Amino acid sequence: MAKVTSKLQVTIPKRLADQYGIKPGDEIEWRAAGNSIRVFPQRLDENDPATVELRLKMFDASVERQKQRERRRGKQPQVKDRGWKREDLYDRGRTR
């Protein structure tokens, strides 16, 4: 049985840490599950080629979604003359 410290920290029992391959510095995810809390070890190995490939695929998919949103909206042309200059924002007659 683990106890919660005054800083709301919990120690994972060694038996469970060994069983699930949890090491110091690993991240774990906490999820509410009704009247319980489930703990999931983070399984992203930064050096794993499959993980890198998956992350690149997810990034490419997000870029494609952004391009589709821009096409649907019709990309707005950038306005060259706003009627004011950046310096006008800093000179409002107030003392500094």
C-alpha cells in the first residue's frame, strides 16, 4: 500500500515499477475512471524510429488540416496600409 505525502506525491511500489518497466524520470499519466484512478506509464521512446515516424506523420496530418481550413476560409490578403503605424501605438500622449 502506498501513501500520499504532504506534497501529494505517491511512491510506486518497486514490484509494480519493475513489472511495467517504470524507471526514475519516466512520465506516467493519471486518468479518472469512475470512482477510481488509473495510472498509465508513458510509452514514448524518443529514440524509437517508430515513434519518430508516428510523430512526423501526425505533424504532416496537422499541416494538411491547416491547409484545408485555409482553403475553406479563403486566405485573407495581408493589408499593407492599416491607416496607422506601429509607432502610433506607443505615442498616445501619456507620460512614462
